[in-house]
Amino acid sequence: MPDSPILSVQDLQVTFATRQGPLRAVDGLSFDVAPKEVVGIVGESGSGKSVSMYSVLGLVRDANVQINGSVKFQGREILGLSDQEMQPIRGGEIGMIFQDPMTALTPVYTVGWQIAEQLRAHSGMTKQQARERAIELLGEVGIPDPRKRVDRYPHEFSGGMRQRVVIAMALSCNPKLLIADEPTTALDVTTQAQILDLMLKLQDSYNSSIVIITHDMGVIAEMAHKVVVMYAGRPAEIGPEIDVVRNPRHPYTWGLLGAVPRVESRNDRLTTIPGNAVSPLDIPEGCAFADRCEYRMDICTKRPQLKGTNSHLDACWLSDEQRLTIRSKAVR
Amino acid sequence: MLSFSLRRILSAVLVLFAISIAVFLIFFATPGVDPAARIAGRSASPATLAHVRAAFGLNRPIFIRYLLMMDHLFIKRDLTSYVNVGLKVVPQVLKAAPITLALVSGAAVIWLVVGIFGGIIAAANRGKFIDPLVMFIGIAAVSVPAYWLGEVVNLITQSRLHSSLFSWVPSGGYTPFTQNPWQWALHLLFPWLTLAALYAGIYARVLRAELVNAMNEDYVRTARAKGLSERRILIRHALRCSLVSIVSLFGLDFGALIGGAALLTEVVFGLQGVGMLTYTALQNLDLPVIMACVLYGSFFVVLANAVVDILYAFLDPRVRVA
Ligand SMILES: Nc1ncnc2c1ncn2[C@@H]1O[C@H](COP(=O)(O)OP(=O)(O)OP(=O)(O)O)[C@@H](O)[C@H]1O
Ligand code: SF4
Ligand SMILES: [Mg+2]
């Protein structure tokens, strides 16, 4: 029996009221994160990955936003808590790493000050203790000569080093859950690999769970135990990493993985999917992927529900036999 | 930081030197005009003209003339006005300067406190009633002309309610701080408030806009994700970063006001400051006084800018390296 989940997201809906009408950024997202589990969320740009995880921490500050559903952290409902009630959770229980390390730190304070600030917000540490711990943390995330670097300003660090600082900060209070929003997208390839390694290493020593957002299937394959594939704010496929990567079920996931070569784009990079992402303002009534799906059927004007066997779910009307035929053709 | 400050001061000195040359050239080397006639003022006698020529070495090479001029201005300080015959120019400026300095500094304290406070209150209450209220008061303060506001204040405190509510308000003018600090403050209170109103309005609006922008920055999201209180996020992160632009705005305003831009307030409240001095000199075409005032004004603008840059570097570590 798996332990009860650290984080449980149920039917999350995030809608922005815009001039052009309601924009459903997230629509019916549900998934659990078990202790020490690494969950990857993949999807194209604009599929609602960031918005969904910001909603978890109450970081969507738009006055025109409407958030529904349920987010339970260690069994406690945290959606709709006030900022004050969220304070001990943010940074204390759930750490967050952001996409762009260049802008994520306050430019006018030293990195040590910023780490110490978080430590002091969640513990009774003195300034001196917090500073010592900040130096330790900087060392742990692989910043050379941390005792000297602790008094440097963010602009004196490279992108990769800044991301290490952000990671040190996110981990400073031993959070049970780490949410990383495309932590390596803004970095070069070698640094990407180092940062991912670092996160895995730290996850191991801190025993935290991770939700990692990415649009890179490679990152998923390397890190995740479980995958949530999102399309246009909706979950298209959810399952254990092995199953989703080896045996993807949704046509969108096939596209992401390049599992099904397409006639018209044989020379393209395999992971490019023809057609443009659907505009979040007019997502079709039925299957959101229908406009770009080669296997569209009449029934696809009705919205497919997430269903499947065991823990591997997908939202598509194709029957098992149809999928088998399509995929066996592709292999030939 | 120290070397940055030194470099900045050195460059300010160089700028001042350049300004003194430029001012000199404009006043004394404009082709086709006899500078002696200009200095001596309208309808000067031939004897005066000859005296001026000799005193300023007007028949000698131009750099000697520049040096002589600077000598009269800064070393001998005996430059005299030929409009108000015998009046020494430099002491006049030095007498007017403290008045302007007192007026502008006091007003600056008021407008900074009120403006920053108003901006924070408005930004912290965005979307509530108090935000548009503060912004409306701000725009009202900005739209009222200082001159008119001063007249109204005078009308109320000096005549309408002078016998009752405002009997403690002294009639215009200035009392030096060294003579009587209480009277000094009393004389300056309404000029301060009048001058500060406009700037408080501007600063509140600018700061609110800066804060609202800053609150959308990534680093604020990080600060929130760290579990800081909303107040701490606003003050320690958003405000701290917005201060940088407030400081540069302040430097420009303060420099310009010290340099004579507080003229209207000085006139309304009968304060014999630098603005007033320049204004009278311009009316009389009193060239030596005008020149001294221009140099004085540019001195303060340059100085204020240097101080602002140093403060800027102090506030924003990214500037220090440059
Ligand atoms: N404050 C907002 N107001 C209106 N629409 C918004 C707002 N924030 C996000 N959106 C919209 O919500 C949708 C989902 O955005 P989100 O940032 O979650 O995408 P993402 O999957 O993280 O993409 P990326 O890979 O580019 O980060 C987008 O269409 C975006 O335009
Ligand atoms: S439901 Fe229909 S349109 Fe949607 S992915 Fe499946 S086959 Fe394609
Ligand atoms: Mg995103």
C-alpha cells in the first residue's frame, strides 16, 4: 500500500476572466503526489502547467481569476486559504523553484541575505545562525567558496549558479514537497544536466517529493516516477513514467514522444506536433486535441473523460484495438 | 563603493568646470555684442563702460578674461551689479541661498514622507476604495498651480482667518534659523506645505505605479513563495527596489528647486531666495547677477545629481560595478 499522498489535487479549475471572455487555463486537473515521489508535468507552452502549480500555493495574484476544485496538502485543504494561513506552508512545507533564475531573486540583496530571510521566516534562528546555515546550503548545492559567495549579489552569479541559489533557498526549510517550474529551461545543456542531478541528489538526502514542470520528455524520463501530460489545461494522460513513456496511449503523447512518425513531417524533429496549440480562449467542447489529431472521429466532439486501467489513465475516445492498429502500423 | 563615489565627484567637478566655461562664453564671447555694455546694464555712461572694460580685461585674450571672471566670482568675490550700483553679487547669492535651501529641504522632507506613505497606502490597497481616493488627492495636488495655492493659503492665513484660527501665522518673510529656530519654522511652515503639495502628489502617484509594477515582478513571487508576510514583501522587496527610481526623480527635482525653480513659492511668500534673485535680475537685465545665479543653480543641479548617483549605487548593487 502506498503511503497517503503528500499532495492531492482534485478537479482543479482555473479560469481567468478576460476581455475576450473566460480563459480556462486549467480544467479538471487531478493527480496525487506520494511521499518521495517525483511527478513530472509535461505539455506545450500555454497548457496551464505553471498556472496549476501556482494555484496550489496561492501564487496566482490576478484579480480576475477564479480557482475551483480541491488541493489537499498532507490531508488538509489548502485551496482558498488566506495569505497569512499559507505563510507557514509556503517555503516551509512546500518549496518552489522558478523558471527564470535571472529574475527570481531580488536584485538589491545578497544571496545569503535572501536565504537567511527565508530561514528566519520559518524558524527562530538568529541572524548569525541563519547566515551560517545559508553558507552550508550554498555549499550543498555546489557553489564553490560559499563563505565568500554568500555576500555576493545575484547579478554577480551566472544563470546556473543563480538557479542553485534558488534551489538552496527552496530547500532551506526542509520542505516536504518541492515544486520546480521548468527549473532548467533557461539554462544551457550542460548546466541543465547538473541542476537535474543536483535536484535528484538533494531529493534523496532531504526525502522530499518533487513536482517538476517541463516541456522536455527527456527530463521526465530521467527524473519522474509519474507523468501528467497536459493539453490545453486538461490532463490528456496520467500514469507511471515507465508506462507513459514505453506505452503512451494518447495521440498527443505520441506526438510528444515522437512515437508515431507522420508522413508529412518525416524529417522534422520527432517531437514537433503539426498544427498550433489550441487557443485557450476557444477550447473545443469535445476533445481539446481534436483540431490537430489525425485519428479524430465523430464522437470526438464529445469530451472524453480520463479513464484507464490501474493508474495509467488517458482522455481519448480511441479504443484499445484502434490504438494497437495505429501503433503497429507506426512500428512497421 | 568609495572609488565609485570619488569618481563620481571628480566627474561632477569636471562638469562644473565645463559649465563655467559655457556660461562664460555665452555671456562674454557671443560675437557681435559688446560685453561691457551688457555688464554695465542699460544706458551706462562711457566712464562706467571703460571701467568695466578694464576690470574684466575685455581687450585681453579670451582665456585671461575667463580667469579674471572666475577671480571676480570665486576668489575676490567682488563682482558688482551695475544696475543696483555698488551691490556686490556674490554675497547676495550667498544670502539668498540659505533661504532657498531651507525652503526646499523642509518641503522635500514633507513631500517625501507624504508621497512615499501615500504611494504605499495606495499600492497596498489596490482594488479597494482607498487606492483611487489617494490617487485622486494626488492628482488634485498636482493640478493646483503652486502660485494659486500659495495665494489662497495667504488669503486664509493672512487675512480671512488671521484674526481667529491662524493668528499664530507670521506675515511673510524669513527669519534665519540661527536667530530664532521657532520663528524660522513658523515662517516657513506654509511655504513648505505649499511647495510640498505638488511634489507629494507626484511622488505618491509615481511610487504607486512603481510598486504595482514591482509587485508583478518575479522576485516578488519568489518572496511570496518563501512564506514572507505581505507587508514584508511590499516594504522590504517591492518598495526597496522602487526606491531606486524615486531617488533619481528626487535628485532632479531637488536640484532644480534649489537652483531657482522654487521661484513662485518664494514670490508668493515674500522669501528672498535664489529664485526671486534670478527673477529680479532677469527683469533688470542685471548680467553679473544673472551669471552668478546661473552658475549657482548649475552647481546645485550637478551636485544633486552626483549625490543621487552615489545614493543610487548605494541602493542598487548592480550600478556599483559600472
Ligand atoms: N494572469 C493571467 N490572465 C490571463 N491569462 C493567463 C494569466 N496567466 C496565465 N494565463 C493563461 O493561462 C494559460 C496557461 O498558462 P501557463 O503559464 O500555465 O502555461 P505553461 O504551461 O506554464 O506554459 P509555459 O511552458 O510557456 O510556461 C496561458 O494561455 C496563459 O496565457
Ligand atoms: S479523443 Fe479523438 S480527437 Fe481527441 S485525441 Fe482521441 S482520437 Fe484524437
Ligand atoms: Mg510556465
